[in-house]
Amino acid sequence: MAPVVMDTNVAVVANGRALQAGHDCVLACIEVLAAAREHHRVLLDDRGLILEEYRRLLSPSGQPGAGDAFFKWLWDNHWNPEYCRQVPVTPAPGRRGFEEFPEDPDLATFDPSDRKFVAVAIASGEQPPVLNASDTDWWNHRQALSRHGVEIRFLCPELMEGVR
């Protein structure tokens, strides 16, 4: 199964809780969550930071939305190596947040809360794509991230239009 890193906003959009996301964007996210369960290995950090962010924004009961259902599945399977992989990351005090996050002035303004996803993608050694639905910060930093081998898949490119 192909590895993938998924920003929390994908599940939030699938739940219909992102006002800027239209019907097509919501459907794209729902489809990606279903595909992740069937065809991908979801990469998580070994410190539980990604799961904790999911838990804060999604319901572990699996209800009422597609994003919640995905989180319940992820929670139930996060130790199952067939579906998930725990990637070791190293916290780093200061601006970078993680040793694995690139030391690059072009990434100095990248959202600190999203650095864990980048750290996991890089530390995995598998060059997985990072899936993003609605967060324009990924768009703004896409070129710098690409220079460091981080591929971002924009599920809702219409939300990136007009962004610097």
C-alpha cells in the first residue's frame, strides 16, 4: 500500500465544517478518505501529535461525518502496520519544531502546527504525498517544501486560486 500523510483539514472538510469548501471539495475529501482506507498506509508520528490533533477536531465515535468515520477507523488501526506506520520524529526546541523539518529561511513562516506532517513525510524516507484540502499555507510554501522532497497534493485547488 502506498504511503500518505494527511493534514487534518481533509477530514474536517469531509465533515462539511469548512465554510470555504464547496460541494465538489467536500466530495473530493470524502473520496480520498475512503481511498486511504483501501489503498494507502497512513503515516503518523510516533509521539501521537497527529492523532491528538485529529482527536481535538473530530469525533472518535465515528459520527456524524465522513471525517469522523475516518478518524474512528484511524484510531482503531493506528497500530496495525497493514494500515498505518508510526514514524519516529525528533522534537527540536525553537522555531523548527522538529529536527526533520528543513532549516530553510523560506519555511520560517510555515505554520508550526503543520510542521509535524512535514517531519513525518521526510522522516519516513518513503516520499509520501501530503494531502491538503483547504489550508493555503501549504500552497504558499509549496515551492520551498518541494525543494526538500515534500510533495503536496491539493484536493481542492479552487481554494488555492488567488492566493499569493
